[in-house]
Amino acid sequence: MINQLILIGCSKSKLDHQRPAYCLYTGDLFKKQMQYADDILQPANQYNSKVMILSAKHGLLELDKVIKPYDLSLNDFNAFELSLWSSKVEQQINDLFIDFKSVVFLAGKKYREPLSSLLLSSFSPFKILEPLKGMGIGLQKQFILNAIYEKKELLRDSAKNTILPELNAFEKKWILTYGKGIRI
């Protein structure tokens, strides 16, 4: 059962042709945030999370929604337009008809602030999580890379300590060397 919504901010860098949203955005931070959601957040929540993209033009986007490139940023919005945008996204979240226990923001301050204030003020029953809050872009990237590296190290250490008595020495070495392997 889906109980967590992960919101990732779109990026200014995009392909020049229509693609599914998760492919259209090409910014480095966007790619790292997607990887963080896939490799860290979703497994931590037993894959009961829904990842969506926050877009200045479209509001809330499904990852596989095919869209055309556009040139619009929340930085271009005045206070009224920003209020309309955040109300639209709040409605889109409500239209999902999912009982979220938490909303995780992997998005910049411009995306986070109007939404988290609005969501909290609407007496929402979920918790707002902002793991990248207060970090500049460089620190966000480093935080994500560190988290992914630590998880890989933990998995590698776990594999080394796993007892595989039914395998011969060659098979054990092969699996420990190449990770997810098949018995040969």
C-alpha cells in the first residue's frame, strides 16, 4: 500500500523533444535526486512510495507522463502565480486519493516552501520530510552521493558476512566478487 509521496523538483536542463517526464529532465541534481529516491527512500519504505515530479508548468507530474520541453521556472512567478501553482499542486495531491503518511521533498526552496506551508496549514494527516533542506546544490549532491555510497558499502559488507555453506569456494568467490550472481 502506497503511504509515502516523494516529490522531486524538475530541472531547467531538458531534452529538446517530448519524452516521459523522468527522461525529459537532464539536470545533474534531478538525476541524483531520482537515484536517491530509487536507491535509498523507496527501499527504506519497502517500496510503498510514489515518486512524482514538481513542474513549474504542469504542477505534479507522474514519472511516465509524456511531456514536451518548456522554459518556465517558479523563479518567473510572482506571489499570486506562486499561490495559484501551489494550490493546483495541493489539489493534484488530493486527487491521487492516496492516504499518505508522509511527503518527502527532494526539491529546491522555491518548490518546497509554498507547498509545505499549504499542506501543513490544511491540517493534513501526514508528516513533511525535507532531508535536503538548508543545503545548497553542491551539498545536496554530496549528501546524495554519500548516502548511495554508504548503502553500497553496507550491502557489500553484508554480502561478505553472509554464510553460504551450500556453495563451493569458487561459487562463493564469484558471488562475492560480482554481487547478484547466479550459481554456476
